[in-house]
Amino acid sequence: MCIMWESKGNKTIFRLNGEEALLIVTPEGMTDTFEEKEEGVFLWHRTTEEPVVSMCMEAESLFMPEHTMVPAVSYDGNPWGKDHEYKGLEKDGAAYSYAFHRCAVPGATCSWNEELGAALFGTGSCSGSMQKSAEGHMHHRVLWPEEEGPQVLYSDCWGPAFRGTMEPSSSFTAWICIGEGKGAAKKMLHTAWKQEYAAKKPVRKTEEVWKLSSDYARLLYTEEEDGLRAFSIGFTWNGKEWVKRPDFKYEIGWCGQNASLALSLLYDYQMNGREESLRYGTAVLDSWVEKARSKEGLLLTRYDPEDSLIDACNLGTAGQQFFEAYDQAKRMGLDKKNWLDAAFEICDFAMSRQRLDGGIGMSWNRDGSPHELKGTAGAFLILPLAEAFLRTGEDRYSIAAVRAYSYYYREFANNGYGTSGALDTCCIDKESVIPLLKGGLLMYRATGFDKYLEMAEEAAWYLSTWQWHQTVKYPADTVLGKMGYDTFGGTAVSTSHHHLDPFALCYVPDLLELSERTGREEWKQRALAIWRNGVQGISDGTMQLMQAGPRPAGSCDEGILHTRWGNYKTDGENGSWGSIFSVTQWLVAWPCAFRLEVLRKCGNWNLLDGLF
């Protein structure tokens, strides 16, 4: 790769392999300098003759882009899905602008085709924007002071534009990344990470996290009158006290994570000898196998309501957990073949519904008939299929896993994004591509083919576009300011749900494995940053936020409202979400489950504790 640049008059043109890639026009009264930090990465410094109170640093791509990205906000303008979100890059001819705290990388915008790619991102309290010209070129902009417009996305409506202020300044800095195709976006992610990453110790030690999380798991345990034994999906504030949610109560994976919590309590019994953990863990797994079935005898993924669907995300997760639970029971001297049978039953369910093209589907009615066939989240069923092949060596599982991985990875590679992993949305998201990372590593272990490792790494790069590369400093009078919450390492949910959550905890062990297998230290750093971010905000039993009472020990919020999102109209009234820099007040089960899962899969707790 050969990158050259030259300046003539007030114009600077960057070329990649002889092709014009990027044009920068320096306005009158300003001076631009460029310093190449590494191949294709330039630090762009602009000075003005007189201090100014606003700035736009703009770079025009000199190629026709096939893809665009604003990390964690917009992927090709968000063409997939029907949710309330930013659609396209402009509104009535005015380009959207996105605040630094809304984006995974401050002020970042990217565009590329097969041969050429360019990315721009900023520093400080900036905003990013991009707009296509009449010639079809993309104009990338970093803006100061912070602004958002011409309208701002909230969960319940479009809010008015925001424009901040700044002290006069005569010096501004941005980063330019140029590469072959989407290599420019990877350079942007790598550069932003390299600038901000620092090894730190988490706010809670691993032993404390295990105790608090296992305590919360036992608190979630519930016995229903019909004989079901399960973990509640979480606690919610009813205005007087924290109570277990009265509807949509039990789920085997996704938000409820019943199988994972039960398995972790088996480990807790082995580690600490708590008889209660053994009793709860075995009762819940047995209950899902024996009682949580449809009239047709199919394993359910949500116990209630009665018309709830069977979905691939929950089912794939359950399959893996049942396999591991059987192994753990065997180590403990328990005969739980029914758990192993349940895992293989899930594999058989997937194979019987796999199409000729390799796709399996997203969701099914309780009688097993298809409900939704589209969506990358169908890839979650790759995981038990690959695990079944690793255990049995039977070709039927290998063939099904290979066909499924090929189908879902091809869809991801063609689109450049994943869809429908977050089951409460219909949009582009983070969660749907998680099984392509996990599945790629499983398939590499099963086959030894390097291509699966490469595909797993591509999935990891995509997941990194959802990970925060910055620490946002929140005002001291906001909820997040009072919590001392650090955004660095956290991940956003989807293009329609603009809040951070610790869901990435579920692939911390996979990033650590990817780092070990590829030799790339950055994957290990990203894993540790996810862990540090994900152990914030855990209640010790005395934690109180807003008007609610002390939170149960081991609980934490599902969502961090890191930007202008949440409810604009009600702003926290009547139990609704606050609008900005606040929390959801929803103490869901899955963060607790994923923390325990990381700890039981990562043998080196000193690494997680930051004892380098």
C-alpha cells in the first residue's frame, strides 16, 4: 500500500496506490499541517490566525463510496428494519450531526468501496457529520462546539436540535485514516483505541463480583404454583419497592439467562459448598427441560406469556449451556443425561428447519411453524451445532454448522452489519454478530481451518464499532456524573436503542481466545476494557439512584443513557426512563449471568483484576 499527499495552494490531495482518495481545502485565514503517525494514519492540525468560537474540519472523499458508517449510530444509513432511528444521513437536505458522546469514536465518520476507504474522527467535545455531494463523493466533517441536528433522536420522539458553546480557540485537531476498502475503518478503530486505552484495575475485584452476582442469582430464584422453578428476569421499581417483574418473567437465554445462571450456581456449589446453589441450579435446569414445553412437546425459550415465540437467540444459548451443564454435573458426580438430551434436541430442532441455502430462521410459533426467517440472529443456532460436532465427531452436525455459518457470515459480509439480535428491536445491531465471533472460534477449533479464525476476527472488528473508545465526562449533577460512570469499553445496543449496556461481557472469553490465537494484543485489551466497564454500578445492597430505594445486592442497571436518548416527553415521570445521562432503573438478570459466565470461563482472575 502506497499513500502520498501533496499540497497546492489551499488544496491537499491524498492518494492511495496512485488513486485520488481524499481532498482537503484549507479556508482563508487558517493553516493545515499533516503528520503521518503510521501507514495511512495522519494527525491533522489546524490553526487559525484569530481565535474562533466554531470550527468545521472537512475532508471530501474522491471516490464513489459503497458503504458508510457512523460507529454505533448509522450503517449505510440504516436501510434495514422499521424502528425509530436515524434513516439516511440527512433530513430535508440538512446533514445529521452526532455528538461525541453518541458515537463509539468521537466525531467519527467512514466511507469506502472495494478499493478505497477514508475515515475522519475528532478530539474533545466535538460532533461528526457526513453528507454526499452532487458528484456522489462523501464529505466527512468534524465540528466544534458540540452540536446535534437538524433533529435529535430520543426513544419516544424527535427532539429539537442542540448547539453548545465553546471558549475561543485557534487550535483544532482531527485524525485522518486512509486504507484499502474497509481497512480505513479498521485503522480508525485501532488508532482511536491506541490513543485512549490505558491498563487499569476494575472498581470491584473478581471474588467480590462472584459473591455479589451469585447472591443476586439466588435472590432471583422463584417457585411458581404450577411447579416451575426459574430465575426471575429481574427487579423493577413499582414506586414503593423493588419487585420481581410480574410479566414476561422467565426466559432461558437472552435477558433472563436462566440456563447460564443455573450453571453458574452449580459452579458456586463446587467452589463454595453452598447447598442452596446446588438445589436452585439443578431445579431450574430440570424445570426448563421437563415443564417448559409447548403442547406439541417443543422446548420453550420464554415460559410466559402463553403466545410467546421460540427464538434462535434463546435456543442457541440454551443448547450451549445444557452441554456445559451436563459436563459440570458429571464432574460433580451427578447423572443429568436429560440436560445432554435437551442440548441435542435443540440441535435436531435446528437441523430439521435448516433450508437448502443453510439458513435456519429467527423465530417459530410454539407449534414449531416458522414465524420469522430473516435476521442474522439465526446464527445463534450455529453454536450448539458446532459444539455437538466437537463432542460427537458426527458429520451431520458438522455439515449443518458449516452450512449455517456460511449462510450467516455471507449475509453479514455482504451487508456489512448484523440484524435483529436485540429481540426488542427490528434494526441493525451488535448482538446478532456475536455468534459469528463465537461460532468462528468454535468452527476453527472443530476444523482447524484458518479461514474461520479470519471470519471470527472480522466479526470482532464489527463488534468493535459498537465499543466506546472514549471516557465521557458527565456533569456532576447528572446521575452518571454522581455514579462516576466511565463509558470506556462499554458497548451500545443497536441503531435504534442509543444506550450502553454490558452485553459484551458474554464475548470477553472469546476476545481473549482470539487475542491468543492471532497474537493481536488489542483483542485482549478490548476484552479487559469490557470487563472493567461491566463491573461498574453493581449494588452492594445500599446503592440508591434517583427516587428509588436501595437496590438488591448484586443487581445493576440494564441500560446507561450515555447520550441524548430515553424519553424526551416524560423525562423520568411515572417510572419512565430519564432523557439524558441517566439510567433505566431496570435490574435485569443478564448482566449478573454474564459476569458469572466470564468468571467461570476465565481461569486467570488476576488478569481480570488488573494484576499485570
